[in-house]
Amino acid sequence: MLPPVCLWRYGRRFLRVPKSLLIAGILGLSAIVVVSGPAKADLCEDAQTTVEISVCLGRHFERVDAELNRVYRRLISRLDENRRARLRAAQRAWVAFRDRSAEFAASAEAGGSLSALEHTLTLISLTDARTLELKAILQKAEGH
């Protein structure tokens, strides 16, 4: 559980941040990231601790990732063999990029309890953006 006042690193300085403001900021950021994706219902409103927030964000990521996979499979099924192979290669490269980007984002909080949250938030954000990209390609492939 977080203490009533937490130290938040801001550049080379530390700021004293009330626990309620810190949680509100994390929840607000997750809500912004998630509201645009398929997981709109559960915005971690009841999460109180870092562990609860982490579990909730993990569920959000699972839903966003499942939506990405659903769109990807649908798109793959509508492409010719040449484009299918190119998309598979692009998607493999994108997954590596997403994962390394999340690791990099989390490294700013290395050793801190917010590291895992930053990692998951980055995964959610990038996965949601990729889903939108693939949906746009799918619409073209389906002639919409």
C-alpha cells in the first residue's frame, strides 16, 4: 500500500505527492488510454493500491491485445499471399518494437513500484494504436 504522501521523481528532483492525487493521476491516464479502446467498461475506478491498479491494467491490456489479434486475423484472411507474408513480417517487427518501447518507458521508473504500471500503460497505448491502424487497412481491404 502506498503511504499517504509519496515521493514522485520529476527530473532530478522529487516532489511530495498525496497518495490520492497519485492514484487519481494513474487512473486518469489509464482511463484516457483505455477509453479509446475496446475495454471501456472497467476503468479501474475501484483500484486503491498499486497492486490493484496493476491487476486492472493487466486486464485492460489482455482485452486490447485480444481485439488486436481479432482484427489481425480478420485482415490476414482477406489478403493475398504476398501481402499476407508482408503483414506477418511487419506485425512481428511491430510486436518487438512495442515490447522494447514498453521496457524503455518502464526503465524511467526502474526499481520503483510504478515501473510495471508504466510498462503496461505503454503496451495498452501502442496496442490500441496498432489496432486502429489495422482496422483502417481492413476497411480498405473490405472495400468500405
